[in-house]
Amino acid sequence: MNALISVSDKTGILEFAQALHALGVALLSTGGTARLLLDNGLPVTEVADHTGFPEMLDGRVKTLHPKVHGGLLARRDVPEHMAALAAHQIATIDLLVVNLYPFEATVAKPGCTLEDAIENIDIGGPAMVRSAAKNWKDVGVLTDASQYAGVLKELKTDGKLTDKTKFALSVAAFNRISQYDGAISDYLSSIESDGSHSLFGGQANGRFIKVQDLRYGENSHQQAALYRDLRPAPGSLVTAVQLQGKELSYNNIADADAAWECVKSFTEAACVIVKHANPCGVAVGSDALQAYSKAFKTDPTSAFGGIIALNCTLDEHAALQISKQFVEVLMAPAFTPQALEVFKTKVNVRILQIDLPPGGATPWAQGRNAVDIKRVGSGLLMQTADNHTLALADLKIVSKLQPTPEQLQDLLFAWTVAKYVKSNAIVFCKDGMTMGVGAGQMSRLDSARIASIKAGHAHLSLLGTAVASDAFFPFRDGLDVVVDAGATSVIQPGGSMRDQEVIDAADERGVVMVFSGVRHFRH
């Protein structure tokens, strides 16, 4: 058996090559890989010696040769192929180990130039990988260090690779080439004529890996699967580890994502309860128990069968309280052993642990998408994600009445929650908890009325609450509805032709009004 090894990332390659040599595999190699193996006492034939043709053009041409590709592409079951190899003294290559020039890592570096990017586009590597992957019945092709151990185990046990393994390696190889070419296309397509980069390039190449098939989609007659980014950010939902419970459904995942994205917005201990993609209860507290208890009070009816997300460790006290309600999914960055014990009898509850990014709670933003994508008929809508964070300094107080420090905190809290509520969104808040949420109505007036009705059903008083509206009030009537319900302070983007009419109404009603300067439509 002959193996050709040529890798940029040399992780584990020496140990793998030593194991191959111990199994009697003859080694071919190139450049730095060959030097590494030779320096460690392994007998290696340089590809240039094998082909009888020296490397040229600064190494750009070294494996693009019939003795390489003939050895990879020849079908062992076709006599004419084997006769051609014999006639030209070409040996078969039975194992190819290649990972590619680090194009993705290069273009991710600040200050990467077009010249740097071009020099890190691999030509010979992908060509060999394609040849080997096409001829998978006769050649095993490895494109990642994670494959070394499994291949070695099979070679040591059976002396060869099974067709199942070789086909799986071939599929992985073509996937890797697709990812690599997609990254090159994305980068080059984003370069403008003046040398600058466009965020939205001339071509978009999705590169996602399937995590799992799902039982069905949004409805039982639909099929579905979950995919993740090629390199998911830490602290994102797809990095979750399921500790117990039934298999996640399509709707579980969609709702869990809504809850997780919202709860990550808070630095204090926070709890978010989501039902049908909308927060039905959000609160901050001194610990998980207080945050959950306050969030649950907002809308106990909707919380039934909901998705619960916490941004802090779930302990036994909070677990005992949460276990009293029916919950579909429970998420947190950590669980105490006692908390997990509480849910052992609740075998259907899906418990997800999503580790905090390195550095604690501050880098939550790492898990946010940079770009949001929505499918439309035969196309895509792409936009930068709504990752805007509002600070106190950003607020513009437009009413005569000035807000108290407590009102400012409630307004910021309400604004943060409104960002995750479907438009039209109206959110009443007080003392770090939602008091009423109106979501997804065609009329902002109806959202305001629904929020008030739901607060009444939960026996919560809206007197003295802060209200957030995700977009501006086009008329004063929306303001009048929330003030009639008990609100004493309001945050809205501003920007309407009738802003002054609405400001005058706030002054007439004796309430605080602040403008955020941004809106948070969520469709």
C-alpha cells in the first residue's frame, strides 16, 4: 500500500505517518511535510523523486503530474487502466492524506491583502482530493486530522478500509472542497473595483453541516433537519449539549433560539419564557429563582408548555420551582447536580446546556449571527443582524417631564425585550420584569390592548409601568391606550411625521417620553 501525505496543518500527522509505516505502508510526501517525516526518521520518497519532475514556480506545481493523478484515478478493476499504469511505470496510490492551504484562516486575519489571499488558494491539493474522492472504491482520502484514528483502527484490524469507510471519506472530501471553494468565491465576490470589500458579495455560498434529522417540520406533514454553521460561534444554540429529554422538534429549536437570543441580552441573572417564538415573560433578578418567578408571573397561562432560558446557573431552588410547571425545553449555561436530580423524574423535559464563551458572561455577543437570512420565493433576503444595543447615553428625552433613574432602567429593560417580540410589539415593564406583552398584531393599537388584557388576566397592575414600542407611534392614539392602561413612561424610536403631536400628547398626559433613535421590527 502506498500513501501520499501533503498537509498544511500538521496536527497529528507525524504520529499517523509513524503508524502507517509500522503497518508497512510506503510513504510519499512533499515539501514541509516530507522534511518533518524525514527529520523524524521515517523513510519517505519525495514526490519530485517519484515523478522525476522537480517542484517549480515556488511550489505552485509539484503534484500536478500523471504519476500522481494516474496513481489516484486508475480503477483497479479495469484491466486497461492497470495496463496503462504498467506501461508508464506508475504506481498506485491507495491512501491520500491532504489538508489545504489555510485560505479561510488567512482571509479572517485583519489586514489580509488580496495578494495574501491569492497565495493561499490551494490548487494541487484540491485536484488530488477530487481525484482520490472520485476513485473512492480504490483510494481512501483523508482531509482532516479527526479522521486519522478511525482509519488507523480499521487498517490495524482488517488490513484495509471497507467500502463504507472509503465512501464516507469521499463524501467528506467533496464536502471539504465545496466549503473551500465557497470560501474563495465569497471572498473574491466581495471585492469591489476600488479594492474595498462589500459585506454582501456578488455570490453567496451557504456552508452548513447537518446536525440531525428532525421528526417533522413546523407541522407533521413537513420534513425537516437542523444544520449548523461550518464554524459555529461559542454560546450559540447549535453548540448546546442535550442532557436529557425527548428529541428536539423543529418548533422546539425555533422557540429555543428566540429564548436564548433574548436572555443573552442581559448581564444580570435573567429568565426568558417563550411561546410560539414570542417572549411571554422576561425578568431579571438576584438569582435564577427570582428571575424565573418574576418572568412566570407575567403570563402563567402562556408559560404552560413554554421554552425557558436562563443566562445563569440553574440551582436546586430554581429547579424545584420550575418543575411545578409543564416545560418543553429548559436551557442554561450550567446546572448544579441537585438541579438535574430534580428533573430526573421529568424524563420528557429537554434540558440543554449551552456553555458560556471563554471569559464568562461578557462575550455573549460572540454567539450572535453577523448576518440574518430569510428565504423568499426562489431567493434570499440577507441583512446584518439586529445586534444594536441601546445605552442610557443614546436616549433622547423629548417630554417636559424628566425620567427618574428607576424609570430609565425600566425603559431600557422594556426596549431590550421589545427587540425580541414580533412586530407590532408593545411591552409593559416594571422593576425588571415584563408586566404585559402584545405581539404580532397588524395594528399597534391592538398590540397595546392585548398587552393590557394579558396583564389583567395575570392580575398584574400596569400602574407606573414603562412601555416600549418597537416602532414609532404614528398617531397619539397608541400613546393614549398605554397611558390609559397605567404607563407613566414610554420609549419609542421617533421619526414619525407626527412626532410633535405624540410628544405634545405625552406632555398633556403628564408622562415621560424618550426616543431611542432606532426601531426593532421583527417579522
